[in-house]
Amino acid sequence: MNPHSSKSPFSTSELLPQEEMLEIQHSKGELFIGLPKETSYQEKRVCLTPDAVSALCLNGHRVLIESGAGLQANFSDKDYSEAGGEVSRDTNKVFACPIILKVAPPSEEELEMIKPQAIIISALQLKTRNKTYFVTLAKKRITALAFEFIKDQFGGYPAVRALSEIAGTSSILIASELLSNMFGGNGLMFGNISGVPPVEVVILGAGTVGEFATRSALGLGAGVKVFDSSLTKLRCLQSNLGRPIFTSTLQPKILLKALKRADVVIGAVRGTNRAPVIVTEEMVKKMKKGAVIIDVSIDMGGCIESSVMTTHDRPTIEKHGIIHYCVPNIPSRYSRTASLSISNIFTPYLLQIGEEGGLEPALRIDSGLRNGLYFYHGILTNKSVGDWFDLNHRDPNLLIF
């Protein structure tokens, strides 16, 4: 029997392999974002400015702001309502939104108010979390993103960099205040006054904090010495500044010599788990009386042995005749600038999520955003969190695609 004589319901062209037709059209999603008031200790920042709320509302999204959420950053409820946001005094109503936007991670009480299957976008602050936090996220099948883990197209961490820029610049501004007689300093002034030897600044760490502290100190006419264990970082710093400055690897003799002459020491060294101790207590004892130490890495344990955590209310302590400033959340001191900086990072991501039709399509497309994901529908997706708390984790690439 001739096989071609049997009738087929398909034509020859239909039986031939065809190109796969992928659906490329996606519908734009409408986001409903809740912006609660920050309750964590001395947190004065807010995630979205009124201008950012205006941009989101003009793109068809809804933003519900808890009354007073922006007050500490000098944004009034009126500013938000005029920008198109909805202001509510009902905290539960704000936490009932499908997307919650916060600076600090939600507390256990706030987690209770969050609805199942919600999306949380905030900092994670891994060192301050406990296991019950992640257990609650799993129970509620929550999807959570940590903004300090989100990467940009160049592989950098935009949120970390933005806040490090503020911390670096403000460390020098704070030091200039503390050196004055008003705060018990030596009565020295930053600023290259003719005929007066400049203030000597030692900066430990050539990362973003170190770079912006160096920029500010040089801008105010100080003499700057930068130390780091990485020669590459020191080279990058000099290249970014566009001028030669004193740089050195961490050699004890050279470091001690610089510390003895220093009026200001900025500690800006990070570590994977704890910041390494670069300056010992014995070294601190040999410094000038009335000198100032600002340990920016205090949130990771501090890189100066004599550092003890302080608060914005009582920011300094004196040890061995040296003024120590060891506040862990320096950007909160400049809450409006920090809020503008955070808002600049969040807004494009939120608009992108809306354009893609929701968080899941956006995660599928943007690997940098996916890097910030640490919980996906109640499943832990971050290896470092899993290792830290001894929890099982899954690869987000296997869950989303």
C-alpha cells in the first residue's frame, strides 16, 4: 500500500518542523504599594519621596502612605497627597497592600500584619535577623527582595554604593564638627587656611566609603593618607580621584606613624562576616589627645579595637583621650538626602516591574533584580542566608523559569 495515498488531516507544510512562536507581548501591570512609617530605632529615612510617588501614580500605580511616614525626612502628608498618593492613619491597611516598601526590614509585629503572598522590598540587614523571621516569611508564602543585594547592569550594588557615598562624605563633615571646641576637640578647622598646617586625615579602606571620605577631606583642604590591604583598590581610588595622594598597604610601621600624626581617623573597612580589626587599642593610645575616630564599619563590629557602638542621641565617647564616633546608621543623620538617594534607586525598579506586568516577569528578565530575591513564595532562595541560619535554600533560577 502506498503510504502517501492514506489521507492525513495535516498538510505537508504543517508536518514540517516550524519555528517556535514565543509570546513577546506582555500586559502592563498596576502596582498597589504600601509605604509604612519606619518604627526601627532611629530610622528616619523613607523609601519614596513625593516626586517618586508622583511618577508612580502618573504611570497608573497606587501608593498608600501611612500618615507621618516621611515626617522625619521633612516630607509632609500633604506633599504625598498632592503628589497623587493616598494617605492613611490605619497601619493595618498600609500593611495589607500587595507590595510593601520599607527601609528597615519588617519587625515581627509588622510581619503579623502583612497578608499572605505579599511582596516585601526592604533592606535585609542579615546580622540583625533571627531564624523566626524567615520561618514567618515561609509560613505566609511571602516573596521578599533585599535592596542591598540588588545588582545593576555593571555588577555593582547601587543601594549599597549610594548609602556608602553618604556615609563617606558625612564622616568628614562629622569629624569637622567634632574637632571644634564645641565638642571637646582640639579646636582645629578643616579648610586650607594660608600659613596654617592642614588637618591630617587617615582613612582605612579604599572602597566607596573611603573614596567619598577622601574626596570630601581633599575638598576641605586636609592632608589625606589612605590605607587598604588591596593594591588594586588603592590604584582605582587614585584613578577615580584623578590626582596622586598618599596611599599605602596595611604595613604596621607606616600605619602607626600616620596615626601618631593624625587629627582624624576614618574606619571604613568591611569584611564578609566581621570587619577586621586594623587599629589596635595600643595604637589608639599613641594618638594625639583630642583627635577624632569615626568608625563607619561599626555595624560590622568595627575596624578599630577601642570602638564601642553609640547612638545618634549620644554619638560620642572618649577613650584614651580620643573622641570616638561609632554610630551604625550614619546616613539616617541626613535623612532627607538619604531618602532622595534610596528613592532614586527604588523608583526605576518599581516602574520596570509595572511595565513588565508584575514582579515575576521582571525577575525573569532582570538578573540583577533577581540577585536581590531572598524569598520566593515562601521558599528561601539566598545561599548566604541559608548558610547563616542553617536553612534549606533553592536556586531562584530553577523556580522562576
